[in-house]
Amino acid sequence: MAPTPNPDLVLLVREPISFEALVRHVRQPHDGAVVTFDGCVRNHSLGRATLYLEYEAYESMALEKMREIAASLHTLFAIDSVAVAHRLGRLEIGETSVFIAVSAPHRKAAFEAARHAIDTLKKTVPIWKKEFFEDGAVWADGELPPVPAATPAPKPAS
Amino acid sequence: MAPTPNPDLVLLVREPISFEALVRHVRQPHDGAVVTFDGCVRNHSLGRATLYLEYEAYESMALEKMREIAASLHTLFAIDSVAVAHRLGRLEIGETSVFIAVSAPHRKAAFEAARHAIDTLKKTVPIWKKEFFEDGAVWADGELPPVPAATPAPKPAS
Amino acid sequence: MQIQVLFFGKLRDVYQTNEASLELPPKSSVEDLFQLCAARHPEFASYRSSVVASRNREFVSWNALLESGDEVAFLPPVSGG
Amino acid sequence: MQIQVLFFGKLRDVYQTNEASLELPPKSSVEDLFQLCAARHPEFASYRSSVVASRNREFVSWNALLESGDEVAFLPPVSGG
């Protein structure tokens, strides 16, 4: 009855993502809803047949940004806990590149938080996808993360 | 490349729902997103500690209504396929009462369709939940399904 | 004509059975069937405004006319999910 | 002062390395660092409007000033998910 939220789980992995472990992590007895998002490698991109993908990340910063997203979900939505895993390295068609699980007492918050998490991840987490086709490879078009308009100067060294 | 949608899967079950089977059912190589909704039995209801639940259904009609919801998702959203399972009988705290999986080429449709599916299921599918507490049991408050304003008379028997 | 009636949830508790086969005059409506049930189990009448009806597994209005062999159910507010 | 610079995605292909340690005068900005990179690999300059920068793993504006030991990365449009 006294909900103790699970700590959020944020991972970058090089093996297939274990959905079950992430769902188990977020699911607690006071939850009424778990929403998951599973982003999979499609067999085509802009009309060309994809052979496979490679993901790379600025790993330390990506983990920080993913943790920030998880933390922001708690302030924006009445959720219980969050698990987010992104895979790196080579991925075959149909494999999961990103998996997000959100638990909440009620479904509305779980849906909205999961949607917000993937939308924000795609805009702000430094991860890059290279698409391999029959006739070559390209870095996927992406989104330029928003950047502060002006940054205060650091304190002068004393 | 030529997406052949899987037939939708609609189930009423009396054993624990197999998430993996439902997700496998909807996931195809041309999909970029799978969103799932997992409705779980909470350990409390309106401030009282719940011991367990029992679900019953007007089974033949519930299956028809669930199939109608799945079909409507294809006309409303750009999705690939849908799997919906609802459990009946006695459920313990933490068990899944309903599981919905929706696959789509893009995430927006998958999220919107999954949300629409559970919202519509809760309003229109003839299933009832009985909540068991320390001091008794009650049929849960629910929603009265919308009903046609007037029904044309049946053809007279010839 | 013979109508198959099904009771669910709270209404099953009130009617004390899952189903019944009831005899009604031709051109009877869903409303007529409900009133027949209420005549047999007076407590049933108090649920008139808090239930809906289905005829052959489709939601129908109270003025819907019945045909022999129809399967009608009285459905309290649903609480699946 | 010494700045650690990291290159990712397309920019790594252009700069032909993952990382470099570059020497800059005190009070240099992120912009100054970018121009130093562009001086070494002229093709780099053409990415100025299509990348963002981070300093110590936080996104920063081009006028942000650097301190010795900072870790700066030039990041092309992200495409995770």
C-alpha cells in the first residue's frame, strides 16, 4: 500500500535486450498499468531494402541524457518506474534497438510517459544509426538536439 | 517489402496470458514499433486492500466486441496488426488481466491504437470484475456501454 | 415467442440464475422483456436505468423489437480491462 | 589549455578519428575549437550549421567558454531509437 518506487533502470547494451527483465523491473503490486515501447529494425528505409544497422553512442553522455529523461517522467507524469534500454553495435532486421517500459497506477500516465520518453530520446540522446544497404551505407538522417541559446561563462579560475 | 498483415489475434483465456506469444504474433519485419499495454491487478481499490479479483464475461459477445475493436484500429490508425487477450476467472494481485500489443511501421500509430484499444475495451466489452476484500466482495463500478438511440424494427416474419 | 435471456454480474445475483427462457407475445420489445423479468424478481426493476441490453450480441435500444429465438442479455456497467 | 575533443557519426568519418587532444588559448569558446578543427580538416567547416556541441556531456551554445580539461564533443543530428 505504501508505494516505494523502484529505482529507474537505464542501460546501453550490446546483446539482445531482455524485455522480460525490464518489465519485471518496473512492475509492482500497486501498479495498474505497464506500457512498453519496442523500437524494431525495419527491413526498409525510404524505399530501399535495409540489410542491417549499426548503432553507436557517446556512451557516457547518452546514459546521462537517458537518466535525465527517466527523472523528468516522474515530474511530468504520475508514474511509478521506468526502464529504458538502447542497444549498440550491429542489429539485424526485426531486432529491438530500443525498449522502454513504464509502470503507473493508471494507464493514462503510463501511455503518456512512454510516448514522451521515446520522443525525447530520439531528439536528445547522442546515439547514431548507420544503415547498410546492398550498395553502401549511410548515417541516418536525424534530429539536431536543442541547445541552450547562450551559456553563462564559467567562473574565472581563482 | 510487401507487408502482408498478420490476422489479428483476439483471446479470452483462463490461464496466465503469454505476453511473448502475443508480441511475437504482431511483430513483422516491416514494423518499426510495437506498443504494448499490460493491465495488472492492483493491491488496492479506492483505499481498500484487495485480496484477489474474479472476472467474468459474456464470452461470445465479448469476443465479437474485441474483434470489432481490432478491426476498427485498422481503419483509424496506420497499424500492422493487433493482439488482445483478456483473462477470466480468479486473478491474484500483480497478475495481468488484459494485454494488448499493436505493431506499426511508425510509433505514433502504435501508441494511439493501443490507447484507443484499451479505452474502447473498458467501455464496450461485456466483461465484469468482482473485487474481493477482507470483509466481502463487490462488483466493481464500471461504465455503461453506449447504446443505439433507436433500433429499426426487424423485418416482419414472411 | 420464446426468448433466451442471459444475466451477468450484479443482475445475475439479483435474478439468481445465469439464463432463462421466457415466453413473450409477438412484437414484444426489449423493454417488455425487462418488465417481465421485473415482475418475476421485483428487485430487478431498480436496475432499469443502470443496465443496457444486447440482442444477439449487439447493443440495442430499449424499444428494439424481438424475434423468436433471440438471445437477449441485460448488462450492468462493464468493468473489464 | 588542453581540450579533449570527441567526434561521432559523420564527423568521425570526416575527422578520421574518435578523439583528439587540442591546445587552445585560455578563454577560447566552443566556436574557436570548431574553427581549429576545421583548420586541420577543411571539410569539417561545412558541418558547422548541422552539428551541435556538448561540453562535459551537456549541450552548450557555440559561445560557451571552455576550461582546461573540458571534454567537448561535436554531435551530428542524433538518430537513436
